[in-house]
Amino acid sequence: MLLFLIPGWAVLLAFSRDLQLLAVDEEAAATLGVNVRRCERAVYLASALLVGVTVSVGGSIGFVGLIVPHIARLLFGQDVRVILPCSLLLGAAFLMIADALARTVLGQNELPVGAITGVLGGPFFLWLMRREQRYASL
């Protein structure tokens, strides 16, 4: 698994400066020397590789890709160069905690990890939607 994950992470981290500029504006990023099409293709390919490998090994676990990056943004700000590595570490920690809860909540019976992430992710997603709606009305 690491044979595919490490290069995927390296590509995303290598493009983190370009992603930060793209987050501001595509035209501004192009003006500052970012090859937008090349960056988008590389990020899409690296992301597809990462998602494909992790889902094939770990299965589909909902809400992790939604919860963790938003928590990282709330904790560490908007800089993509900081959010990417923090999301990697927070995602692993979140899944370890969810797995520990899934194994211990019902004693002898074990819940699927996706049930725990869904229970945590659903309310968090609704809170995010409400928060964005409130800020949009300002």
C-alpha cells in the first residue's frame, strides 16, 4: 500500500504551493507562473491514486474526507501547505479513534467503523452547512 501512497502524498505536497495559489484564483495563479492544467492533472491523478488504494484496502468509510479537512482548516487556518499534512495525520488519528470506539462500544459485538464515522460525520456535516448558510447571509 505504501508503494502507492508515498508517491501520491509526495506529488500533493510538491504541488501544495500551486494549490494555495489556485485556491485564491485560477487567473492569479496563472499570472504568478502556475501551469494550471498541469497542476490540475497531477493533483487529480495523485488524488485518484490515493483514493483508489485506500478504498481498495480499507473499504469505503464515509465522512472522513469531509470531516478531517474542515477540522484542519478550523484548527490551522487556510494555508494548503499546512492543511495537507495535517489532514493526513488527523485523518489517521480520526480513523484510529473511530475504530477503537467501534470495537468497544457494544462489548462483544463490533460495529463497523463506517457507523461511527457516520454518527460523528452526519451532525458535523449539518453544522458545517448551517455555519456556511449563516455566513452566506452576512
